[in-house]
Amino acid sequence: MLRRMRLLLISITVLAVVGVGAVGAESLLRVMFSWPTYIDPAVGFDYSSSTALVNLYDSLVYPEPDGSVAPHAAVRWETSEDGLTYTFYLRQGIQFHTGGEMTAEDVKFSMDRLQTIGEGYAYLFADVAETKVLDPYTVQFVLDKPFGPFVMALVRLYILDKDAVLAHLAEGPYGDYGDYGKEWLRTHDAGSGAYTVEEFPFEEYLLLKRFPGYWGETAERAPELVKMIRFTNAVTEKSMVSRHELEISDQWQTTEFYQSTAEMEGVDVASFPNGLVYFIMLNTAKPPTDDIHFRKALSYLFDYDQAVQYIFPGMLQAHGPVSSLTPGYKEGLFQYHYDLDKAREELEKSRYYDQLDDYPVVIGVNTDVPETEKVGLLLQAEAAKLGIDVVVQKLTWGKICELVATPETTPNGVTINVAPHYAEAGSMLQAKYHSSNTGTWEQAEWLLDPEIDALIDDALTTVDQEERFAKYGVIQEKIVDLAPDIFMVELLERHAYQSTYLDWPQLDAPNPVMGYNFDYRFYNLYSEKMP
């Protein structure tokens, strides 16, 4: 009896291992992300959300590593001479996950819905006055004023299956459209992308399943399943990497984490630029950081060399609000540096100089990114030399997003990184400094500067790229002078990954647009190389 029991247990174990091995080796790609993840194209716009959207939905154009865009759901397009009318001709035969075919009606519905809800990437399309259906495969956007990078920005118009959304309306504030499908799209998709939602327990993970009817190119061994997992803690994540239970780590771990995982057999650390700039965003609407001289004092008190050498080794100090890799970056900008005397000089000009004890500076650091506490402590130590009390406040990413919704609840400083939504400097400048985008995680500065708004609007309405880039340069100079941020580093994206059996082609040509380095249809998983 005991012998039979042992044999039965052994058989069950072998079957379990073979089952998991087959999925893990041939079909399952597991990636760790900071959370939450919003998969509604009219809501999500952070890193993990953008990654999910890239895989669930198609856009009219697709961003290329060189910063250009290529035809995608649209095969071609035409632009009027005045830069106000864009006509796109759709690829025929694109199948939604429901089985229906994508048409111009779906494109119009997606743009109208995004503009009506007004969240996520909606701010990119504020100048679209009307979306017209010219025939089943031709859609036209009419702008009320020129928007130079309009075609570039269309990488963020993710096309929904109109019929699928309308079939899942609930009560809501949008008239006949109820909630516009927001509740359903929180955990389901209505896309035509290479993957569809298989499971989504919202607080835990997002499981994607490869869509067999996908029209586009896929790798020979693209994973059948992709599990985007919510980050919990570094110890668990490191253990998962070592046991080959995680193919790709998140990108927010410490240098020590990457050094130790690089020593594991079969594990490499990928490091590549992606346009990310890491800031301490300073709340310009709250004392004492509402004073420009106080902000400049903090900018001179931050020890950039220490940060680059010990916290972000191998990375570059940022020169301003835009990565040097992003088209439209202004070369030769003034660069703040650690200078105690200059900091004291600026502090003495501040109206808070004689009241420092009454105005502690609260710096919120993201507990999902362990290195950020070191950033806060570095500033705290240097600021103390001039009598400034810096209080380091540990916050989850979700809490940060909640607090930055109003100037009153936003801390004096918050550690946040921002990447381009499309491959131009205007994306960073509009997202981070235009007043229309306040209250989002990308803009905790609350600058609300009419001159900056006008300059951004003027640049974005400039159709000629060379002229537009020159205007971007002027804006960058003014932003640096206003010091609404401590411009820390241009981040390299780092991930520990299972190089033995995972082929990650984007490492050879990283994409400058956030989320697109995780287009899973291009990945290859080699089962015969599984440890």
C-alpha cells in the first residue's frame, strides 16, 4: 500500500512538472511590473498600462526605434497643406478578438470615446475637432488648429471594437453611452492586438493569451501566454528569477539586485536607454517650494555626482526636462551641479530664508523603487547643512498617483520618472508642464505658467519640424531657469532576464516610446534551452 502510494505521488509530481515545464518553457512569459495596471485605452497611460495596451490593441501607426512611425492598422495617409486634415486608409481584414472586422467606424468611436472621457492619452488629441468616416476603410481627422506631431501621437490612439464596447455598457455619466464601457474594460479588452485578456484579478496580475487570428507579424515562438505580475518585494522577485519562475524582472530594483542576479546561471541584465528622465518634481504651488530661489537652492544642494556614481551607476546626469536621446532635445542647456555656496546664495534670496524651521520640505519617495529612498536621503543630508529640514516620506506608487491629484496634497517634492509618449521633445514638455495636464502623475510641479503654456501651444502647432524643434529648445531653456524639478538622471532601463531561453530582440534596437520594448509578439521562448 505504501509503495503504491509513493508511486502514485511520484506519478502526480512528474505529471505536474511536465505540465508546468511545457507551459513555462514553450508558452509562458512572466514579467514583473509596478502596479496598478489600467487596460482601458481611455484611462491607462503609465508604464505597465502602456505595455498592456501595446499588446491588446492596434494603432494606426507604429513607432520605430529611430523615432519615426510606420504604417500599422493604416496602410497610408495624406495630410492637407494647411496641416488641419489627415486622411488614413485602413488595412482591410484586421480581425478583432470578437471576430468582427476593424473599420473606420471603430477608429472614429475610439477617438470620440477617448476625447469624451478625457483621461489617459486624451490630452494628445485636444485639437481634433471632428473624426469623419469617409467609407468603411477611410477615416479622416479634422483639427481646429495644426498639431505638428499629430501622426507621431497616433501611436497612442488604440482602436476599440465599437460593437464589443456597446454590448457592455453600464450606467454612467455619458448619456446614451452610460459608462462608455469603462467598468467592463477595466478587466476585459476590445482590441485586435496580438494578445487578448485571459484573466485579470486586478490587484494581482494580468494574464494575456496569444490571439490566433492576429493579422500582423509574430515571432516563430512568441509566447502563448504572458503574465504581467504585480511587484511585491525585491526578495521574492530575486527568488523567482533564481528559480526560473520569472523571465523578466521589473526595472526598478537596486544596483545590488542586478549585480546579484547577473551572477545567476543563465541570467543576464539588460541595460538600454529609452528616453526616461528621473526627476524630483517640486511643487511650485506649496511653500517653501513655491519660491524660485528656494527651488534653485535645492537644485544646487543635490549631489548629482554621488547619485550617478553610487545610486545610478552607468547613467548620465540629466541636463533638463528632456532626454538627450529624444528628437528635439536642446543641446548646451545650463546644468545644475552640487555647489553649497550657490545653494546658500539662492536660499538667502528666498522669502523663507529666515523661517526655515517653519517650513519642512516633504519629499515623497516611491517604495516600489528602492533606490528612491537613497535619493531622498542624499538630498536630506545636504539640505541639513543649510538648515533645511527635508522629511523623506515613503509612498506606494498608487498613493503617489492619488496625492498628486491636487496641489494641496502633493508633497513639496516627489521622485518620478517620465518617458515620451511619442518620440519628440514636445511629448515630454506638454505632459510635464502644460497646465491642461496638471493633476496627473507626470506633472506634480503645478507650474501653471501661462507663458510656458503659450510657448508649448505655439511649438506644437508648428508643422515644420526644424522650426518646431527650435521652439522646443527655447521652452527647455526657460524650464531649466524656473527649476520646477531637480533634473537628476537620464535613466537606463534595467532588467534581469533569462537569457538562456528568452530571445528579446528589442534589446538590439530599443524603442524610444514607453511600453513598446515589451511588444511580446516579437519574443522567442526556446523550450530546449530551459534549465
